[in-house]
Amino acid sequence: MTAEAPLSYAQQLLAAFAVHDGGSVFGGGFVNWCAHELTGPVTPELLQEALDELVVRHGGLRTLVVRDEGFPFQRVAEPAPVPLRVHDVTASTAEERVRVTARITAEALTRPLPPDQVPLIAADLVRFGPAVSALILMIHRTVADGWTMQVAIRDVVAAYERRLRGMATPSGPVPQYADHALTEAAPDREKRILEALPYWREQLSGVRRVGIPADRPRPAPGTAGSREKALHTFVLPDPVVAGLREQARRLRTTEFTLLLTAYAVAMAGHAGQTRVTVPVLSAGRGAGDWDGIGFYLNGHVLRLDLSGAMTVAEAVAHVHRVNTEALQHDVPLVRVLEELPELAEAAFDARDVVPAPMQLCRPIPRAEDPAASIHYRRLTLPPDVVRETPVMPVDFLWVMEPYDSFVVRVTYDPAMFDADTVERIAGRFRSAADRLVTSPDTPLAALPATTPQEVRR
């Protein structure tokens, strides 16, 4: 296993944010977390073994970002036991169990998880009885994106199940994050990047605004409350989601393109402009990285023009073309920002216009074993109890999660955005998504404006 490697491009992007946000990326509070209900008998001793196996198998969970020995790099350290706290709690209803899990998660998130100490994972087990419990996992975001959290819970439960069956040996190797970083630094990868960068120079040269206007300027770094995020969530109704998927087939595009179009329309409506620059986050993983643990996130910036007498369907065609070209010229976002310093300045330094990245998460492939002793289910915890930390240290982030239901989670800085503003943007998005399904020939100019009162209905 590789002991040292350069920072991945995703980690370099985080480091760039650290320069501009006061270094919170490398603090002990910048963690990703998930909470799952476990059905079946769980003993702390076997769970500890399963968690420790996860750290041994996945070098990403012991990959430290070294910043004090010259140019930053990553170093894979030796394994160490995972801190596991066990809580025995009485809760008779599912609602009570969720509230208790949320409270314990909130408490766990107040404990620092230093990015310079191994392992970069901690866990809390909440036992409600002999056959129902909750497992809370926390991993530092320098080595964990949303996909990682799905891999982690899947692999922990699988390791636990093997132990119950007396099969302690895991099946086969898994991708290592340091190897991924080395692959990114390979000469053939650099050649492809250099070939694609002229496209991005042409597309984004001269961009001075990235994102949407805020209600108030960005607070200075270190200002009280400037790093705390608020959360607005809503569910996209199942008929609308089904309609978007069917419409995508008719228009020979993807569900993501339609969602991106609705988002771009909402952003343009909020900005009062027909030309918008939208950052889009992607998983940043090839097929060989699907079972890996690490921070693989990538993204690209789309310059969209929704002007003229364009209909909703014509907007879809435009977004499809621009996004397809971007994917054909896919390069690490940090390299584009290095190539275009004016774009980086607009993204990082503007105080009144805020980058508003959009991300569509996907559930990872998961084979259910009906004979398994332990089954797990993702819990949605009440946002009034558990604080939110976006996947990137940005002031506005739009994440869509089509898991059990299609949930949209908007994290934003309440020092910069009013709740009513976020509700109006959400209303515009839902209105555009609905028109994509019911009347795609509607002119964009005819889309109704929404008020906070209408959004709440």
C-alpha cells in the first residue's frame, strides 16, 4: 500500500478554500456524518472489530494531509482503533428513537475529529433494545465525501455480518485513496488535462460573477456565526420525479439535465438575469473508485444563457449541450481555477455574489441479503437538532438526494441569506420542474414568480 502521495485534486480544491475561509477545512469540526438504524442484534465488541477492519482495509481513513513539511502531501499512517461510544437508551417509538439519535449525533459533532490524528473516523452506537439500534459514523471531510459515507456503513455492516457467521476474512482488495492521487498525477492524465484546458479558457474567460446575489455581504472570516449554516429541505413529489424521468427519455437527455435546467432557471430568476454561471459538483469517481473511501469530489462551472424567447424545453436542450461539452472536457476544477485566476477571484473573493453549487447524489449499488442478521436503513435527522456542515465550505449549496424519497437539502449562511429568499428560490425550482413535466413548451418568461407564502403551502 502506498505510504505517501501528492494531494488529490479534490484535496487541493479543499486547500484552496482553506486559504479563503480561515482554515476551517483543516479544523476538527469539518466532518461528514451519517446515521443509520440497525435492525438485528448488535454487540459493541463485534462492532469494534468491524470498525477497526474498515480502517485497516481503507487507507483513506488513516490518510493525513501533511502541510508543515514543504509542499502539502498525503501520508498513510498505521491503523489505530476507532473511538466507539456506546449509549443504552430507552425509547418506545420510532419518533423517539430518531430524536434521541439526533441529540447524540449533535453531541458527537461537538467533539473535534482532528485531521492530523489516526483514525479519521469515530462512531457512536445507540442501543434501544436487543434488536434495534442506531449507528452514527463521523469521518473527517478531507477524506470523506457523501459517497464515502455510503461505502463506510455498507462495509461496516458487512464486516459485522461476517463475524456473526464466523467468516472474519474480507473479500478481495478495495481501491486505495493514495493510489487514486498517484493516478491523477500520471503523465497521461496530465496530457489529457492540458488538451482540455483551452476549452475552459474559451468558455469561462471574462467571467466576473459566479453564482447568485446574497441578501447581505459575506461576513469577514472569524465573524461570529459566519461559519454556521442553516438548512432548508423539501421533498420533490414522486409524480414530478417520475415525470422528469419520463420527460428525459422523450427529450433524449438525462434526469440530471432536467434538474439542472430547473435549478438554472431558479438561479436566473433570483439573480434577475438571463445569463448565469452555475457550479456543478460531481462524484469525481471512475468505475474503479466506486468501492473506495476518500474525498473524490470534482466539479465544473457552466456558463448558461437563458435569454430570448426560449421555452422550457429549449432551455433543456441548451443545458444538455453545455453540460455534455463540459463532461467531454472534464478536468479537475482546481486546475481550471488555476488557469483562470479571474474566475477563482470571482468564486472566492466576491462578497456580494455567492457561488451556489448544485449536486445530485446517487445511492451506491447495494445487494440486500434476506438471510442477513443485520439490516440498515438511513435515518433523516431533524435539522433543528443536528447542525449542518456542507460538503464544501461554501455559503450556499444545493444537494439533491434521491434515496427513499427525493429530498432537496439547501445549506446556506443565514448571515448572508434570509430564509424567505431560500424559500423563493426553492419555489422557482419546483415551478420550473413542474413545467418541465406538464408543459415544456412554456416560455421561460411566462414562469410565475413565487412568494414565500405560496412556497409554504
